[in-house]
Amino acid sequence: MDRPFPPYELDVTIRDFLFGSAAGHDNKLNDFLHRLGPVACGTLRTMIHNPFANGSMPGSWKMGDTIPIPKPGKDPCRPESYTPITLSVLLKLTEGMIRRRLSALLPHHPRQFGFTRSRSSSDVVTIVIGKITRGLNEFGIVKYERPGGGAPTRHAHRHRSLVVLIDFSTAFDTVDDGKLFGMLDRLRRLSPRTKRWLHNYLRGRYVRVCTREQHSRKQLTSAGAPQGSVPGPQLFLHCVDDLLRRLDNIYSAAAFMHADEQTLVASGADIHACAAGMQPALSLISTWAAEHNLKINVAKSEAALFYISLHTLSDGDMVDLHLGNGQIRIQSRSVRLLGTTIDRLLNFGTHAPTASKQTMPRR
């Protein structure tokens, strides 16, 4: 990890940079990097390695210009409706070279699918649908009283599946740096020099907002993974991997994550059994979020019950799950998981027409 950066590492990282990207506060463009000669590349490689070897970073590289990009369909008058993109070409180049080394030293939990090579949101959707189907294919025996009396009849009864989608509010911006530092310090695979550089990288960062060629005053950031950075997602995933490891000890519910979006699946004979299996996982998540200063948006979190047979009276019961500082009501409804609408009968009657329109060629 501490060895000098060879020329091929710089070449491969520059090759990944796209032409035409916007410049940062230093007015450097990605196109500039693609046109560097051998001598300039050697000088740039030395500029990157020397601060890394000392466990430091130039102060000018910690200054980021943040350009707010409006989210589609959101109210433009609300600050949370914008995605901040921070631009700094030299810093992103340094991050890209170090990320390649960090990825081998920071393996992620097998049920984390965000920002991970050879994994995508489609994997989460496929696995969750498989878990739902497996639960619906389990059977129990239910006794029904005969209207005229006599011995009750016994019928096979399909189980139910419960899916909970948890929304963390601004998780990247509010992750506790102190907790993250503690986790990094406990990693024996990281050398003291690398840990020192990561501490320096996360501390003392300034941002300012740029819009319509106007700049705000710079502001010191006190928490969160660097927005728009290259290793920022890796560091964030390393933090939330701790949650997935804790959830490994709860066998009544299966948990999956795509970056900061969490999905849980539990199965049971009826809605009450599903809720009983899901609640321990939700209680653990609430405790973990409080420990790491992360807020759970209960209003945007969902709980959906999936079932096929209709002759179970308890399916209509009002059952609430405790999550964070609130409650979410279990309902039989469609849910939108990472861009895919999953309906109760799993026939994709709602999602298929929408996906078909999106893939139709424009004329």
C-alpha cells in the first residue's frame, strides 16, 4: 500500500477520466490530464506520492466547489432536492489512484451491492424477489370450523412475505467521522501511513456552493463522506458494513443494502408472524443508527405484505412496526425497489408498461 505509484497506475487512472467534464476551482479540466507528456506525468506522480508518503494532503486540494444538481421530480425550492457534485481534478486523480489500493484492503459485506464491482441494483431486486417467492411457497396447516358443526376441516395455507424498505436521511452527509476513524484504526491491513493520510483526507475539508458563476463563502465540513469523491463511497460502505455484520445474527429476517438503501425480507404464517420476525432487525437498525448519528426517515420507509391466498382473516389486521422514533404500518401494496415496481402478485403488471415505454426508441 505504501509503495511508490508506478507509471501504469497513473496511466490507468487518467484513462478512466472522461473528456468534457467541468473544471474545479483550480480551473483544471480532465482533457488537460489526457494530454500530459512523460515528463509532466512523472512530475504529477511525484506530486501525488510525496503527500501520501507523509500522510498529508495539500490544503488547496481540500477546497471543493459544490454545484447543486436538481433531482428530477423534486421541489426546486427545498435544499434537500439537490444533489451536490464537488469538482477537483487533481484531488479526484489522487483519490482514483489510492482507491485502487484501498479496494483490495477494504472488502465489503457479501450483502452490500452498491459501488461494488460486478454487482448492481438488479442483483438486489432479483434476490429480494427470490426471498419473497420462497416465503410464499412455504405452507402451514389451518383448521376451519364447519358451519354445521362437526370436526374442523384442515387446509394447506400459504405463508406470507414481508418486505421493509428503510430510507436513511442524507446518510453520506451525516456519517460520524469519529466512528469511521475508529473503524479504520482497527484495521490491521492498513499501514499507519495510510491511516494518517485518510485521517488528513477526511479532516479540514472546505466546500463552497457555485451557481450561475457566483460563489458562496467557504464552509468547513464536520461530518460525512466527501460528496462526489472517489473513495468516499468505499469509506461509507465500510461504515455501514458494521450494520450488516450485526444483522447476520438475526435469522428471522434477511437484510440487503445497495449503498445507503436497505431492504429486509421476513416470512411467516400470517402478518403477525412476519412482524414478529421483522421487529428484532428493525430494533437493531434503530439502535445502530442512533449510535452513528444517522437519521431514519420513517415517513419514506415502507412495509409491504405479499400473499397469494385470500382466506386468512388476519391479512386485514392493522399491524405497526417500530422503527427509529416512529412506526410504519404494514400494508398490502406495491413497492418500488431500486427503480423496479414489485406488486403483490409478483406479475410486474405495473412495472412492465413503464419499462416498455422507457425502452421504446424515440422518433
